Amino acid sequence: MRTFTSGRFLTYALIIALPLWFGSCKKGDDNVTPSSIEGTYKFVSVTSNPGIDLGTGKKETDLLIVYKAFIGDLFGDQALANAVISCLKSTVVTFKAGGTITSPTGSGCDAASKNGIDVQPFSGTSTWKVDGNKLTITDGADVTVYDVAKSGNTMKLSTIDKADYDGDGKEETYTNTIELAKQ
């Protein structure tokens, strides 16, 4: 009768596990360098993990839907909410060599501005710099550090946010991700 020893079991487990470990390595991300960031990008999406419950019992991860609901409720004006979303979706951001940012206003931004809603992500004086996988954007006194991942023409900027979006009196931690597509 053959006995199965713990040493043999460990060997078999490692043989099975090694391909899984190496196969799970993240593929497809490009190295993030200043020259890989430079260029013009169009806004694709902004998501939150975990999602935010808008009172339906379902967690919504698409922050455009969340913004639209909040603005519609706050101002009682669905047309304004639609204009804000249109502004965000038409936003184009250019990361210039030398570390400056330009972001001309998109469609719908005027309606938002007239109602005191600033949806432009960056002002004309914004700057940027890359250090490893961190992208720091400075806009006046506001400094935001994003984890940046690049794959082909897609750039994802992620940051951690603590907020009480669901109104339960407790701050939760959210990872918010902006996806941009290079033009």
C-alpha cells in the first residue's frame, strides 16, 4: 500500500500552484513615464468601488449616474443634470510637455457654470508630474495624487475617497477611478 506523504503533497501543490501564480501577474500595463502621459485624452468614465446606494438598494458604480441623481435632486432640474453629464462626457484634457494641463470647456459646461456648478476638472493653471505610478495634479492650492495605470491608449487615474454618500452618518472608503482615452 502506498502512502501519500505531506512532502509529496506539498510538491504536487506547488507544481499546480506555480503556473497559477505566474499566470496571475498583471499583463498589459505600460510603464508610466512623463512621455507616456503627454497627450490629449477624452473622458470615458468615472467609477466608484464600492458603489453608492441611491436609495434603491442597488449599489451604483457609475458615478455619472450618481452625479446626475444628486444634481437633479439638489437643483430639481433634470435638464441641468443632463448638461453637467454632457459637460463631463465632452471634456478633453491635454497633458503638455513641461507639466502643464489644458482643458477647454465642453458642451453643457456653460449651463453648469451659470448655476454655480464647476465641473471643469482642471483650471488653466493646473500642473502635473509623474513619480513612479503616481500622477500628481496641482490646481491652485488643491493637490491630488492619483495611482495611474496605462495600457495602450487607455489611462486610468484612481484615488481613495472617504465620504458619507449614502447619508447613514458614517464615512465609507471608496476607490474612484477616472478612465481617459488618448485621442
